[in-house]
Amino acid sequence: MLDTTKKNWWKQAVVYQVYPKSFADTTGSGEGDLSGITAHLDYLAQLGVDILWLSPIYASPQKDNGYDVADFCAVDPRYGTLEDFAALTAAAAERGIRVMMDMVLNHTSSEHTWFREAVSDPGSSRRKFYIWSDQADSATSVFGDPAWTWSEEAGQYYYSSFSPHQPDLEWRNPEVRQAIYGVMRFWLRQGVAGFRLDAVPFISKDLAAGKRCQGPELHTYLQEMRRALGPDVILGGEDTEADLDDVLLYTDPSRAELNWIFEFGFEDYDRRNFDKWQPVPLDVEGLKQHYAKWQTELAPRGRMALFVGNHDTPRIVSRWGDDTRWRRESATAIATAVYLLEGNVVLYQGEEIGMTNTAMPITSYDDLETLNFWRSQLAAGAEEAEVLWAVHASSRDNARTPMQWTGGPQAGFTTGTPWLPVNPNCARINVQAAEADPDSVLHYYRRLLKLRKAEPALAGGTFRAAETAGSPVFAYTRTLGDDEIQVACNLSAEQQESPFSGGTLLLGNYPEGSGPLRPYEARVIRAACAK
Ligand code: TEU
């Protein structure tokens, strides 16, 4: 349990993202709920979780599964009530676990009362809460829709970065900013420790210049937000466009903005030109160089989240590893390689048991981004089988299939019909089976996170990349004073030479660790020279 009275306690906190709709259902509705999270807090505490990040639980018509908010200060009845939320935060606190909310800053649902008022009354102050125009250009949204949508009732077009169900808020309007800060203060009064800031670079744009995010006021807004909320609120921003310099601007403590940034550079190394629908074999060399650059140039002055999954990205063991022959080994090797770096560890539900992608008929998919892609590709004449292959490989629904608790009906997620089909491999990949298998991904994750917390060199030691150029071995050292911890991870299915020898094995995903690295072997060693 971390001492949250210490100034930088949050830096060592292990964050666990829960996608409430898919985590645990206690009512038989087929959708997860808050009581389902409360019922599994001991499981999360045993994993070593310090902070729970909840994807949106606000009132929402669910066009984007809650990232379309209709009332920021109400819990959607499908998840429960504010009392259920209070019970969750209290039970979590008893286990030393804090709660972070997902703050959808950039837009509301088109069913939010603010938007309904803006549309129905041009003279309403809410009209200026959104972005309107008498004409529309050909800009498209992130999800492939036109960015401008005609509202007959309003008599104008409105702008949306993501989907017409999610009209963008006009952050240049100080009333918008104050309204959002007021919402954040409401949840702080409910006892939350902070917020994940959804799509944060989109709150500032320069549409006339064709700039749909990372506009000129972005950091001004975030510094104003920090002043409004105080220094102790944890703010983790999501910026899929951020490069190293951006993250320094966001997270340099002297700038009083954010605690960390979720940067997506790792997405480059198994996606052709960052095109999520064109997965390619993992470029380990590029990945190693990316992390080495960020660790040496960012770690001393800023902070990144260390993550390999979330509700938007396909399952990492299916992306970077081998989710059949070497599932256990590759899931644990990837976790070792990433989570022993410097930064905030942020797990995504299910990765700790090695959950994999799924391959469903297109009629089973729910995600609006996926369905937009399917329709647009077929309309453009693409082969159905090719598009379905891309959907299976890259749909966000890969990460949203229900949590696999048991090998029983519906993986123990619900007694009803799940809103999204359970992955059939739940028969063998589930928490219950993992608990019973001492060599499971789950037991390894527990040992890995415990080691990370126990070793000061892993908390704040200097990163140095080992010489493994050209090999699929991701290896580095973390040094603090006389202590040196060596991390070597073979991210391939072939045997590879290890850059390290000797020393004391602290953790490994094979029974013992010496000689060449076996397929997807991970080793964490205290160097012989260390005192
Ligand atoms: O995603 C923001 C974002 O930049 C998207 O491009 C995201 O990376 C995309 O879904 C990847 O395929 C955030 C949320 O994480 C996402 O779930 C929401 O759909 C989106 O904002 C709108 O709120």
C-alpha cells in the first residue's frame, strides 16, 4: 500500500484501467456495473493496483460506449448509482486503492442538455458552448464521418472531432472551461484522486488553419485547469499525436500541467504509417529505439505512462506476441520489457491473464469506429474478406470483450447475455484457471509488479540500453548508485543471445535463466557488480 501522504506517491502507483461495461455484471443485464468492480477489489489489490481508472460511467446514450456524455454529474443507471460509486470508492480506499475518472473534455453527447439547448435556442448562452458554422468544408472526423453536421433545428453546421453524436465543446469560451472544471470539482468531492483526460489535444484547435488538435491554446488551458484544481489532483492526458517535445511541455513539473501523458509512439511499430487498419509484424528494433530515446530524453524531466493496452487498442499479446504457441511467454516478456522502464505503469483489464483478440462475425461488432470503417471500405469496393481481416486485427472491440473470470458460462462475467460476445477461448484463458496455475501470466504479473515496487533502481534508476542492435532482444539496465538491474527480453519465437551473463536472477518467465534467451524469454537480473 503506497503512502499517499508523500509528495510524489503517484509516481510509483500502478494504475489499472477498468472498462466498466465489460468488467463484471452483478445484475444479469449483460453489461458490467460498479458493484461488479467493488466485488473484485481484492483481486485488484492482490495484483498490486494502487489506482483504478474507470472509463466513463456518466449518463450516456452509449453511441461511443460512454465517451458521449449526456450528464457529467450523473452515473448512468446501467452502471448503478452515485451511492454505488461511493461504496466502490470506500471499499477501494480500505484496500489502499484510489479512483480516477475518465474526463471527456473535448465534447459532449448530442443528447446533453447543453447541446439540446444550444440547438433549440440560438440566443441561449449554451449556443456558444459549441462550434457552429454557416458552411461546411470537407474535413472528416477521427472516425471517418464528416466533421461538420447540419442541424436543421439550429439552422447551422456543428463541428465534431469524433462523431456527430459527440459535438465538440468550444474551449475558447471561458464558460465552457469553468463548466468542465466545475464537473471535475464535483467528482473530487466524491473522493476521486484525479482524471484521465480523454483526447486532450483536441480541446485546442485552429480549424481555419486546418489544425484539428494541438492548437495554440492547449497548454494555456491545461495550466488554467491545474490552477483551478490544485497541485495534488492527478491528471493523466491522452495524446495520440504527441511527440517527445509535446510530452515535455505537458509533463515538465515546472510547467504545472499534467502528471503524465499516454503517448502512442509504440503504435508506430506494428502499424504501417500509424494506420491502425494496416497491422504489420512488430519492428522490434524501431520499438527499442523509441523507448530508449524516451527513457533517456524524457524520464529526467517529464513523465510517460507505460502501457501496452487500453480500450482502444487490440490485445497486445495478439499484436506484439504470439497468442497461440507462445502466449504465456510473450505476454510476460512484453510486460517485463515495458513495465520495468521509468514511468507510470498503466495496465488494461485482462492483459494480466493474457487475454487475446477475438474474431467475430461483423454483425457482432459494436464499435462505431469499426462499423464506419467496415461500411466505408465496402462502399469503396474492398473485398469483404480483406476488410474483415483488418477488423479482426485492429478493431477496438478486441479490447472490449468481457473480462474472463471463469471457464464457465459467459466467462463468469454475466448471468445474462453479454452486450459483446465473450471470447470463446475463455474456457482456458480466465482468472480462475490462472489462479490455479503457478506459471500463469497472472502470477507472473503479480511478481513483476511486486519486484518493481521493491527495487529502488526500478523506481528511479538511470536507464541505459544494452547493445543488442539488430536483434529482437529488448535489453537495458536500470542503475541506482552501486545497484544495477539488467532486463533482457527476447521478443521473438527464436532463441537469441543475451547481452548479460552472471548476476542473480530476480525474475524470469522460464524455470531458470542462463545462457541464450529462449523464445520470448524474459530475465531480470541483479548484476554481479552490484553491491
Ligand atoms: O480516443 C481519442 C483518440 O485520439 C482516438 O483516435 C483513439 O485513439 C481511437 O479510438 C483509436 O482507434 C479517446 C477515447 O480513448 C476513445 O475511446 C473515444 O472514442 C474518443 O476519445 C472520443 O471520446
